[in-house]
Amino acid sequence: MSDTNAKITEEIRAKARELLSSGEIAAFLGFTSGSLPMTTRPFVAKRPGDADKLIWNSFCVMNLANYLPALLESLEPPRGPKDPPPAGPLPKVGVVATGCCSRNIVVQMQERQVDRSRLVILGVSSRGMVDRKKVMAAAEGREPLKVEEGGHTLKVSGRDYELEIDRWSAVRDNCLTCAHNNPVISDYLIGPVSNRDVKDRFAQIEAIEAMPANARWKWFTDEIASCIRCYACRNACPLCYCPTCFVDDSRPQWVGKSTEPADTALFHILRAFHCAGRCTDCGACESACPMGIKMRLFTRKLSKDAFNLFGAEAGLDPQAQPPLATYRPDDPEEFLIVEEKK
Amino acid sequence: MNILRLDINGLLDCLSSWAGGQELYGPVKDGWRRISRDGLEAVVSIPPGAPKAPIKTFFLAQPETLFTFSARHGDDDAWIPTPPKEAPNRRVLFGVRPCDARSIALNSMPYRDDPYYQARMDKTAVVGLSCNETCSTCFCKSVGGSPYGTEGLDILLTKADGGFIAEVLTSKGEGLLEKGTGTPAGDGDMARLKALRDAAQAGTSDTQALSASFKAKNLMQLYNARLWQGLSEPCLNCGACTFLCPTCYCFDIQDEVVRQAGRRIRYWDSCMFPLFTLHASGHNPRGEKIKRVRNRFMHKLKYFTERFGALSCVGCGRCIRECPVNIDIREVIRDLLSVE
């Protein structure tokens, strides 16, 4: 483990232990180590002793905000659907949040999914999380049995090989173009503050936009061809909390259930549009995808549009209205046909 | 059983004849691809472990058209089911790992009387490639299999001494080989094969021990175990594990009508999805995540084992490799066995 990660891990553990011991929080949401190299597990610590299982490294790729609404609800005293909420403050949850995760908490606050007063946020600046698939690709099909994280390197070793790769070369695509590495809200800041800057935030999208329409459609259909409809992308996403997702509706049935190309395409297009103006580009969808589909490019295109059309970036200000839930008289409306074509 | 020795050219000749005479499929990168005569080289060197895409795609089509019908009221045959026109083609699956082959045999127990599954089984010959090298996520030996297992296969190839030893296991396997293919295996080959098998089993006294342990466990004690809470907490409730799992075979059925042409399809379903058990009344007996996670493991390890005698897990390790939150079935097995 790199020194920075070791320090951050220690501080997270200490703070979680302190908060759990003092009774300020009833549960602490973080990561614990996984059973394979480059894996981590989201983990809920409920006793001070559990805090020692918490870890921090470059493979904490899931977005913890995703777990918050259900975790908060699970800590409330049980009550019927028509019973009033209990009087007095409800139990709190502590959570580790990077830039994107904290922005998703802001989106959840805007959308009334979490109550800020019930959260204790430990902000950690992100150095960019590592894409396990990129490391696998660098190992050229050989199984990595051990991956050690140094300051700026990753030491990968397997049965009969060893290689050292530049950490930055394996950082996730979304982290490479991230402009908000630092948490936007937090109660405690842990570890060094990032001053990483990014140019060309939307270069990946511009390259796709520059394709002719049929090439772009081919790119899109090729990208989703391997989709198995497991919905890991949807379920890893903190924006997806509808009680019944449109793909699960059976009356009416909006979209077919198998992996026929038209159904798969419809799922991905609708999922992306549902995230327009709300997506923080946390990359959890892509990290969760077992098939390596780059579906974050779909949502990123919509982030670019929301940014260019409405100057909106998701999850920066809890008081702000989401761009698609509000109207301003000066909203751009080039798509409106104001004059009949002759 | 007939045992042959094949050199690489002999194998390429076989592949070439299969690719010409019927459909040949093999693992290419992460998926199963149709192999043409020009692409034979790609399938003879396969990386260790099972490929990401499960083999069940060939037996449990996604989707399977059960029948078609006209939804036009005036038609004489309106609403009358017509069997699907297309029968599955004859095909050879090449490079199937013993774990995946075993999944075909295990799945055919619950699908014993299913005409669609059985029709696909009849048309398919399975040529396996044993695992001289395994991955860290492989655990076939602990669930009743072997890196040199033959269950579910028509031919098993084992790489040895620069060539292959081919065990021809069934009459379908015999039918795949033209007369004069390879040479009869010598005593040295037999000894080599036995040595590889014995070495693979070394240290595992009884591969059936796990199913016996699960059969002996009290169902309700496992069901009510405390571990489900912590286990289900990180779970995203996605279907990555079930859809990549070769032995997850659950399905749902739906009618699709497009421009008054209807078809009833059977497609993969996952017990991880809330819709899986949703009743028409609105009640859902597995409404919470913890119940769905529990069901997945209980089905594989306890319910299936009690009913069919073996675990519904072949130890391919796909779910361990691909779970976004690293839920590891080996740990679940270990923890469940320690439930008192």
C-alpha cells in the first residue's frame, strides 16, 4: 500500500471508530478489502471494532452514495407505511466520500433521497481510481495474483511474470477527465487536497460527436453488443432509485427482456437520458459492468450537453435546482421550430 | 472408450472438417464465437480458466422462441400456437473446459423433460480441453469436478508432449472423428493421463464431500443464519453473477406481439431481480435484497443438492471474477459450513 493510502486508511479507521464509539453514528459506510487483487467491497461497520476492517486504496470504485438511502432507512425504527415518522432525531450514518460520491450525495439531497443532517461525511480527495480492466489488459491475459500500489506505480505479478506500470496509465477514463477531485461537501477532510487540473474535459465525447451519423450508430451498437442485461450499471448507480425501473415494468411493457439488439439499445439510451443533468461521472456503471461496456460515454455526452446548454454541473450546490427540473426564460431553444419551413 | 493421440495438424484437420460440415464454436477472447475455417488457429491456444461468456447460451437460448402465433383476429389460425420453424443446427462446441461441460450435465437434470433444451443437446457435440493450468478463482475440485473431468463431454482433449491425447467418450464423439484420425494412444499416453489426473486430485480426498456436507446441514439453520445480513449488504442485486453463471438456469416467459405477429419467448431471469418473484397480487415473497441473495446461494448449495444430488456450482469462478462488489462464493460456502 502506498504511504498516502496507508495514512488515509488509518485516519478513516480512527474517525469511524471514534464516531461509532461516541454513539454519534449508528453505522459507518466505507470499503473493506476483497478476496482478489484489485477488488474492494462496500462495507458497513456497526461496532467500533469493525472500523479496523476499513481500507482505502485506488480500487474503491463503487459509489457509496448508492447505498445511503437504504442504509439510512434500515436504521429507522420499524413502522407501517401510514405511521408518522418518529419524533426526535434519527440515527446517523458516517460515510467516506470522494469528489464524485459527495456530488452524488448533493444530488440525493436535491432529490430528497437523503437527509444531510443524518450524514457525517468523511471527505477524501480522489487521486483517480484505477480501472482493473486496464491493468488486466497491461498484463496481456496473464492472471494478476498480486497488485501492489506504490506512489505512482502499480506492481503487478503473477505465476511467472512481474511488471510495473505507471498508475496514471491505468486510471479510469472518468477520473482522467474529472474536474472535481475534492469533496464538495464534508464534515471532516482526510488526506491531502488534490490540485489536479483537467483540460479537454469532453475530448472523449467530441471524438465520438465528430463521427458521421452511421459510424456513430455503429460505434454505439458495437459497444453494447456484448450486454447481457444484468443491470449492474443501473444498480451501481446512485441516481437509479425508482421503486420500479422502466425495464422491470410489465404492464405496460416498455422494453423487451432478452438481449435482442433493439431492446438492449433502448435500455441503454433510456438509462442514459434518465441520468441527464444528474450524472456526476463517477464511473461506477463502467466499473461494475462485467462485460467492459463503456456506457459512461453515453451519460457523459448528456453531461456535456447539460453543461454547454444550461451551464449546469450535477451535484455542486444542494440549493440548486436540477437543470431538467427547472425553467429559465433564457434557456437555449435552438431545437424549437419557430417558423414553418417553406 | 477410445483413446487417441493427435498432433496439432491432426487436430486442425478435425476442426476444419467440423467448421465445414456443421457449425463450429469456440472461445475467442471473452466470448463464444462461430469459428470459420480461416480462424482455426485462434481456438487451439486458449488462456487458462473458463471464458467469461457462459456455455449455457447454446442450450438456454436468450431468448428461446417457444412458439409463434398470429394476433390478427380475422386470421383462421389466430391465437393458435405454431411450433418454431427453425430447428437448431448441428454444431460442435470446441475448447469447452470440464467445469463448463459439467454444467451442461447438471442443467440437463432440471431440463430433463424440456423439449427445447433436449433438442439443443441432441444437436450439439461438446469437445473439451482439460486444464493443465488453472486460475486462482478456479475451484472445480471442491465442488465435485476435476480439471480433467469428462462429465458432459463427447471428447476430452488433454495437451501432452507437444500434442493432444483425445478421450472419445460417447458415440456422438465417435461420430465426430473420421476414420484414420490420429493414432491409438500408447501405454505411455495412458500413464501420462493417469498421472495428470492423479496429480490434479492430490490433496483433495473426496470431491463429493461438499455436497454431502450440505445435504447433512439443517435447512432452516442455514436459512436463518446470521451471515446473510452482512453478505447481502454490499450486493448491488444485479444479475452479473446469475447471467454469467453456467448453472443458473432460471427463466421467465413472455408474449411479444409486433405488428400482430406474436411469439412466446423464454428468456433468462435472475433471482437477484425483484420482479423474479413478484406476484400478480403485488405481494413479493422475496421483496428484500437479503432474501434474494439468500435464495441464490441456498438454491445452488442446498435446494439443488437435496433434489439432484450435486451442488449447482461447477467452480468456474466467473461470479468471483466479475462481481462488482467481490462477493466470493468460496467464502459463502466456508461460512455456511460453519453454521451450527
